[in-house]
Amino acid sequence: MTLRLRLSLSRGFGLLAGCLAFVAVAVAGEVAVAPVVDQSGLPPLGVEVRTNPYRANARAIEVGQSAFNQACARCHGIDANPAGAPAPDLRQLNRYCRRIGEPAVQAACLADNDAYFSKTVANGKTIVGVMHMPPWKNVLSPELVWAIQAFVEARAVAR
Ligand code: HEC
């Protein structure tokens, strides 16, 4: 009786350890999966650009929404709505720029924000050895990264 109890307990612990190991692998093995998106109507870029060429472009916002919901939403929330999502609210990224009245200063602020966005998405976020976001370079084309940003900005809320 005692032996059987011990056996089932140890089996139970084995199962628990197995589950924990699986969860750890699932988190550490976060991979960037390319979205499948119809990009027709999105002007190709050809050259590397550092500021968003699609800002407020209606077709880019549509393409960006589809790419975002496939690639980013599981962490940053469906349609960039962060309620219940584990990752930061991307709609707020350029809120400081939006408050600037002087057009030249605002353009410089947006350019800086664009560079931060595309660099962060390309490299992902690994902090003290823990991957918080996988890198997206070689997974997303620059066109899709800018389209995603155009979509996120279109979802920005006034604050
Ligand atoms: C596996 C979850 C996950 C996925 C998928 C993901 N992200 Fe992230 N992302 C995070 C986390 C977590 C952070 C915050 C990292 C930190 O600084 O602690 C972050 C941060 C960012 C930041 C910087 C935000 C800031 O406030 O500085 C940007 C920009 C970003 N993500 C864009 C994207 C885009 C675009 C996609 C889709 C192509 C995406 N992310 C997909 C988890 C994810």
C-alpha cells in the first residue's frame, strides 16, 4: 500500500516536472513566424529608408493590420489593443511626438521614433539573457515593418 502510494507520488512528480520543462522550452523557444499577407497595392521601397514612407497610407494600414494580427497580436494584443496582453502598448510609442506643435521638431521626433521602431523589431528584445521578443529581421520585409507601424500609429489613442 505504502509502496504503491510512493510510486504514484513519484509518477505524479515526474509528470509535473515534465510539464514544467515543456513550459520553460515553450517560453524560451519563442520564434518569429512570417505572416502571410497580400501586399498588393503597397508601393515597393527598393532602397533602405529610415523613416516610415507609408505613414497614414490607407492601403499600408490595411496590410499592416493583417501582418500585425498574425505576427504581433499574441503579445501586443489584437488590433494593438493591449488589454490583457503581456507586452507593451505600441499605440503609445510616438505620443511625445504627437504633442509637439512645431512641424520641423515633430518630424525629427517621428524620424527618431521610426528608427527605434524598426531597429527594435529587427533585433527583438533580449534582456539579461531572456528573450522577451524574437528578432524579426529576415522574417519581415522592411515594407511589412513600416506597414505594421503605420497600422499601429493609426490605432493611436489621444492622450
Ligand atoms: C513573444 C511575444 C512578442 C511578439 C510576438 C512580439 N513582441 Fe514586441 N515586445 C514584446 C515584449 C515582451 C516587449 C517588451 C520588452 C521589454 O522591453 O521588456 C516588446 C517590445 C516591443 C517594442 C518596443 C516597445 C517599447 O515600448 O519600447 C516594439 C516596437 C515591438 N515590441 C514591436 C513588435 C512588433 C511590430 C511585433 C510583430 C512583428 C512584435 N513586437 C511581436 C513581446 C513580443
